[in-house]
Amino acid sequence: MPIDIDEFEAAPPEALQAATEASPTEHILEFLAFNPKKAYSREEIQTATGITGLDLIQALSNLENQGYVTHKGSYWIIDPDADVSVDDGTPWEAP
């Protein structure tokens, strides 16, 4: 989002650092980590995260290969042995 010239000139450099967007993989991992006791279909993950198509399939595959998620049939869940935690206690919200 653009800023006006006055804000640009007045702000210190650290205040103008662009927010880093999380990758599709990070969004999916965060969603599943907030819901560790539930398994979701690909369609449900898509609806919750807004990640679609090949990005969704590739992200789930990568997470599975790295040991963060597992699936049975068409349902995916965070792997109970994965070293993933969500510690701020706020409910997950779609990006």
C-alpha cells in the first residue's frame, strides 16, 4: 500500500520496513497448528486459508515431506510429533 510523501519523509527507516508475507506453506502450518485436534480435507484447508490449486497441493506435500503434517485418505492433520507450537493464544484468522 502506498504512503504519502510526508509519512515517507517523517518516518524512521525501521518503521518503513515492508511486512513479510507468509508463504502458503506457513499459512497452512499455522492454520493446522491452531487446530491440532482436528483433521481437515483439502477443500476445508483451501476455504480457511484462501490457498488454492497447485499452491495448496505443493504446500501440503512439502509439509508432509518435512514431517509437519500427515494425512489419511483426503484428510490432513498436523503431525502430533511435529515440533510446532502456537503460543500467542489468539484464534487463527485467514490472511
